Amino acid sequence: MGVLSKKDLKLITDPLADNNPITIQVLGICSALAITAELKASIVMSIAVLFVMGLGNFTISLMRNIIPPKIRIIVQLIVVATLVIIVDLVLKAFAYELSKTLSVFVGLIITNCIIMGRFEAFALANGPIRSFIDGVGNALGYALILIIVGFFRELLGSGTLLGFKVLGNPIEKTGVYAYGYENNGFMLLAPMALITVGIIIWVQRSRNTDLIEDN
Amino acid sequence: MEHIELFFKSIFVDNMVFATFLGMCSYLAVSKKVSTAVGLGAAVIFVMAITVPLNWLLDQYILQEGALKWLGEEYADYDLSFLSFIMFIATIATMVQLVEIIVEKFAPALYNSLGIFLPLIAVNCAILGGSLFMQSREIASLDLAFNYGVSSGIGFFLAILAIAAIREKIRYSNVPAPLRGLGITFIITGLMAIGFMSFGGMLTGGDEEETTETVVAQVDVEKDAKDLANNAKEILE
């Protein structure tokens, strides 16, 4: 890591664990839960957020001295909305099926609290390069949770990963299905996303007791 | 009838928080006390009642394919729907600002109770989500759009009120330390969402509005049915 100084590296590693945007900062929950029934959708969503956050943080940081503080929210929203339109059009052009699955949740990246939260907390006070790195770091932290949740929900819910039948074929009774294993269709339903994230928070906080809240 | 159906459907079946997970951020952040939760819930109803019909008008007369026909025949084949994100969010942000100014001037008491929540609302996913769902579900008329805005707001209000009441009580319970605060709130919300799923059967026979999740679940059911058929065959043989 010759290019990145130690301080910059911390901007990337912190959001991955002890300052994770979803489990600690409680930002960006909405989209994290709604689209994680399949691993593929989670990965695409993560990439979209990575793109929007990196570039958005960079742009806002460049403009931080010329934005009048009173209208900064509107300016931020316009910047994000522009980037999200780009993502949406690219998805529609190259992955039409997937963009149908994600439906309005691509649009909802605009109001994803992670993005606004990092603009307010970081990009308005730091230089463009550092802001870009911060954006990428937080997007990676977000991606990590999304992929973990998507992995378990798809594996336990439909017995596949990225569409491949890793547990065998449930109809022909091959693989683990030969021993009487059944898919837990409940994992595919919306409420299990919440409970899965709850369990991730539980595991994380019992490993690192500093993070425990007092109600 | 159409109105009553949409009203109950948006509150219970397609509840903003429990069915689509919109507005989760503020839902989790502002649900520690019942009084603040009521303030935010009321503000959401208020803003959604204004922005959803407004965005419906925008969508109908500017953004949709062929919507510019009223300007003249030569504009009839314009399709500006790719601009809808930016137009919707701009409308919401300006409306929130405007509402804040008006309420401050004419109803200071209401302003004091909503006060800090109004600016927060501009970035609440539930508000933008309401407008985007309004667009993707092709709500047919202005009064239906108004109805949809109000009833989705009430759905959010109900959800945040319920979780705030539960969180006030749970403070006296012995929750495992790592789950305290955020973790237990997530799990309770999950359980509440399961409870709300039971409303799903309330409106059968209406138009089938399938979210992606239910489509996946249906595919699964079909698989199960095939499984059963295969089993039956084996048994017969």
C-alpha cells in the first residue's frame, strides 16, 4: 500500500468493522434489507452504491467551499440524483432483468442515508481525495453486510448461490436434499432480512464489547 | 370502494416500514420515545399528503412518455421519464423547505412540535419511495394519489408509534448485553413484520401487485408443488 498513507488506509478499514455504516452508524438500512433475497442483487446494489458514494463524496468535496450552507441539502440531492440516473440508465441498458428486480430501490439510493450522512460528516470538511477514499471505504462496509445477508438468505432460502444449485437439486433429490434437507422458504421473505441483520449485530457486539449500547 | 381498498392496502398490506423497508433510518433513529415518534410520524403524513399528488401531476403532465402533448403536437413523442428521480427529489426538497417556512409563520405551535423533524424528512426514503411507488404502480387519478400519500403516511405513523411504545417498555427487560439497543430493535421489527404479513390475505381479488419478494416466494411454492407431485408419483409407483 505505497500510495495510501496509514491515515488514509484507516478510512477504508474502519467502516469495514468497528464503524460499519449499517450495524454501528445505523445508516442506509432501507435498501440493505429490501434487495438481499438474492446474492446477485446484493452485489449489484453494492457496486452501484460504491460508484455513487465515491464520486458523490469527491464532487461534494470539490464544491464544499462554494455551496451556500442554507441550500446544501438540495445541492447534495441534485448531485446524488444525477449519479443515480447514470447508474439506473446503465443498469437498464446492460442488465435489464436485474434492474427490474431492484425496481425502485435504485432510485432510493438518492435518499440512502449513508450517502447524505457521509456528505455531511466528511465530505464537507475534507479534501477531495480523502473524501473519495472515505466514500469507497463506507461503501465497502455497506457492501460487506449486504453480501453477508444476501449469502445466507439465498443459501438457506433457495439453496443456490448466484443462481448455481450448490446444495444439489431439490426436485431430483441430489446433494443434501437426498438426506431429507428442505429449503427454508421463510428466509426469502422480507422480515428475515431484519432478523439476519439483528443476528449480525449480535455477533459483532459480542466479539467487541466496546460497542454495546446501554439501551 | 377503490379509495377504501387503496387506503387499507397502503396502511396494512403494503406498509411502508414492514413490507418495503422504507424510512428505516429515521424509524430506527427517532423511535426511542413515543412523543418524538408521534412528531415524526405526523410530519411524514403531512409531507406525503403534499408531495405525492404534486409528483403525480409532474409525472402525468411533464415526465411520462407523451405527457407533453398539451404543449402542442410536435412535443407528443418526448419521453422525459429518465428525469423522474431528479424532479421528484427536487420537488420534495423544495416542498419540505416551503412547508417549514409556512408552518413556522402560521402555526408556531405545530412548528415547535414538528420543528427539528421537518428538515430530516427531505432525506427520508419513505417520502421519495412513496412517489416512486406511485409512479411504478400507475396510480390512476389525482385523488387516488392524495389518498395513497396520506395512507402510506399513516402506515409509517402506525409503525413508528408501535416500535417506540415497545422500546419504552423493553428498557425494563433483561436483554442480552450485545443485543441491547439496535440489535433487539431489528429483531422486534422483524417479528412485527411477520405479524403484518397476516394482513396480506385481507384484500384478495384486488389487483395483484407483486413485489419482487413475493414473486421469488411464488417460484418457490411452484417448486414445492412440483416436489409434492414427484413424491406422489413415487409413492404410487
